Amino acid sequence: MTAASGVELQTPLRTISRAEERKVIFASSLGTVFEWYDFYLYGALTAAIAKNFFSGVNPTAGFIFALLAFAAGFFVRPFGALVFGRLGDLVGRKYTFLVTIVIMGVSTSAVGFLPNYASIGIAAPAILILLRLLQGLALGGEYGGAATYVAEHAPQGRRGFYTAWIQTTATLGLFLSLIVILACRWSMDAAAFDAWGWRIPFLVSIILLIVSIWIRLQLNESPLFQQMKAEGKGSKAPLTEAFAHRGNLKIVALALFGLTMGQAVVWYAGQFYSLFFLTQTLKVDPQTANLLVAAALLVATPFFLVFGALSDKIGRKPIIMAGCLLAVLTYFPLFQALTHYANPALEAAQASSPVTVIADPAECSVQFNPVGTAKFTTSCDIAKGALVKAGVPYSNQAGPAGAKAEIDVGSTRIAAYDGAAADAATVGPVFTKGLADALKTAGYPEKADPAQINHFMVWLILFVLVLYVTMVYGPIAAMLVELFPTRIRYTSMSLPYHIGNGWFGGFLPAIAVAIVAGTGNIYSGLWYPIIIAGVCLVIGTLFLKDTRHIDIQKNH
């Protein structure tokens, strides 16, 4: 305030040239591409990692442990959002996401050097999980920093388009990781790749880390943050202001339940669960599936920018809500179409010779073992376990109490056995062979026949799924930034984003697999993203206001 007039003096914003704007977008996006590349490597190489670091248990449990280690990175992302969000609002955007990229890069490249279970025993998976936790923490701070930094450089009326470049980075990072992995697979045989070739993509990240750090060191601090600090309006307690003040906490909750959780499940269903469904359920060759997903991503990625720019004209909320609505209405027919075009033999066998497990419900367990310690020995568990392992969909029918489970494959009935009985070692192989013969006779394929895959239609369906991703994800950074004031923006937007994407989205594959394994229906896992997107659609439509007209330069 001036003594004479009582008018508050404001520090003018530093002028930003178009060249600097482009530099900000490029540097922030490149660094974030690298971080997502690192994060996706683990998911794409889960099978190889399970063999190298979790070989102390049986293969099924090892694969589950590897998936849980992947999930651990998602679990800690909200905590990274709190730690680095607070740091970003106190110290600055630039230096905070410099720290996050260093942590991410070092922890990723270290996986490439880490000795396996055969070399150092239990220390190998323990260190691996620690590195995954560090990756998750760093990623929890990276996105909020990059999105805030770009948004605070963007001119009014162009914020959706500018921040949409950040939104492309997750897809580009996934795309880059797939390209590097495919290049490695093509350059060596499968045995060499499983033994040591899988390490190369992790080691490549060292180069990306050096380039990203060098570019980010050239950047200046956000002009809005500089102005806020010069005026003495910065927050001294970002966590308290963001989450202990009822007004801001309400917006945080709406951002989570009316925005990010729906965006997250649509994103993960479109880019991750679709790949898992192709390879694990439909038994499409992994290389073919990766190529199809990569092709869909390549064509669909520009639509992040299209919908980001469109959100500057018609609003962020209508586009995001439309993406959630389309997902709710079309996921079942789209995934059923994937089966039709990717593995028609499986679809035909299911229609002509449906499989039914007839068992006492009291003896049946969900065929998902997250800790790798449970033993499935009842006849129902044996029957379902064999079908899940074979990738065969089945329905459940209640049988007489105390009776042993049976499997109907079309008109053929196979009796299961008690895995804890004295004669289990003798009757087990007989049951396994009988079931395999019955499934083969009924036309159930062990793998998708490459000659029967309609590559164009599979690609088209994947493209549509990714298009939904671009609708919900393209405008979301701008909307999150505009919801919160500058002094606590980094902290406030990071937490709902990473709870939504780290927990609701990150655990989608594991939850969907658990649902499928329990019901036998290969499509039942889709209920999870459909319900979450539907809840988000209702809350977002009713309670969230669009933000495109908000001027963040006046919102300290």
C-alpha cells in the first residue's frame, strides 16, 4: 500500500518472448517424456523382471510380485505430490522439477545395473522395490511442476493448447519405451533378451537424463511465481493452506472425484489394459500387440493438442465429461470387438462350447494371490486355476455341498480333484491332460492365430480407445491449474492428480484381473473403469464449473 493513495503496488510480470514460450514447452515436455519413458519401461518388461528378480518363488507368484512392485510406484505417487508440491510452492517450480528428474533418472538407470536374484538373493527384489518407490515419488512431483510451469508461462486464452503439450508426454514416453524395447527384441533372440537384453532400455535412460537436465538448467523461474515472491504473497505453509482450509479442500475433493479419477481410468484402460487384454487374455503375440498399440498411439497423439486447443474455445469440462461418457457407453462393445478381430477362434469356441465350472461355492476362492503365499488346493480352486492359466473364459454354477468340482467344456465333463489329497500327484496329470484335450477338441486356441487377426480393425479399435484418452487428458492440466491459486497451486493440483492417476488408474490392471479371475468373464474387469468413470461423470457434471475464463495472473 502507498501511504498517500492506499493503492496496492504490484510487481509487473516479466515479459516472455515467443521463443522463450517455445523453449519452456519443449524443455518441460522433453523432460516429462523421459520420466514417463522410465516409468513405463518397468510395466512393459514385467515378465523379464519377474524372471530375474523374483525367481525365488514359482512363476505365477513371481509375476504377481513383479506386478506389485510396479504398483508400489503408483502407490507412493501421492506422497511425492505432497513432498515436491510443497517444495515447489515454497522454493519454486524450476528447481523442484530439476530434483524430480534427477531422482527419476538415477533410480531408473540403476535398474539396468542391478544384479539379479541368482547373484545377490533377496537383496535384488528389495533394492528393485526401493528404486520403484523412488521413481514413484519423483513422478509424483514431476507432473505438477511441469504443468504448473507451462501454464504460468502461457498467455490467457491459449493455456489449454500450451499445457496439452505436457499431456502428450505420457503417450510419447510410452511410445518411446515400446520402440526401444522392440528394437532390442529385434536385435537379439528371446533367450538373450530375457537374460540381459532387457537391461538396455534402462541404460539408455542415462543419455536421456543428461540431455533433460542440461535443457532444464537453461530455463528461468515461472514469471507468476517470481511476481508472487516479489510481492511477498507466497505461502509459508502450502500443505496447511491446501488441505486444512475447508474451501480449498472442497475444490481438491471435487478435482479428484469429479475430474482426475475418471480421467485416470479412461487413460489406463485405453493405453494399458487394452495391451494387457490383447496379450494376456486374447493371447496375441506381444510383439504384434505392441506394434498395434504403438501405431494407435502414433496416430492419436496429435489429438491431445486438438482437444487442448478446443478446450480454449468451448471449455475444459465438456470435453473431459464427453470422454468419460463415451467410455461408459462403449467399453463393453469395443473390447468384445477386440476379441472378434484379434482372436476369432476364442470367440467361436466360447459361443459353440461354453465352459462352466460346477462347484460348491464354499470351496471356491478368487484366483488372485497378491502376496504369493496362498495355496489353492480345493477342487474348485484347481478347476478355476487351470482355466485361468489357459486363458479360457468360464461361467460359474453352484454345485451340491461337499461335491468335487467339475468342468463342462461344451458337452464334455471333466472332474477336478482335491489338491491336498494323497492321490493328487497321480490324478493331477490325468486331469490336466483331460482338460487340455477337451479344450482343444472344442476349438479353444492356445494362442491367437496371426493369420486370423484383422490388424486394421484391431488398430482402429485401439485408436478409438486412445482417442478417448486424448479427450479426458488433453485439457486436464489447464483445468487443474486454473482451479487453484498460484501460492498453493503446485501442492493443491498435484495431490488429486496423483491419487486419481496413481491409485484409481495405476491399480486398474490388478483390480480388473482380480475381477476377471473371480468371475471367469473376460470382460467383467471393465466394470471397474466404467463405474469409476460414471461416478466422475455425475460429480463433475453436477458440481464442477468450467475454468477456461479464469485469469491465473490475478489468482494469487
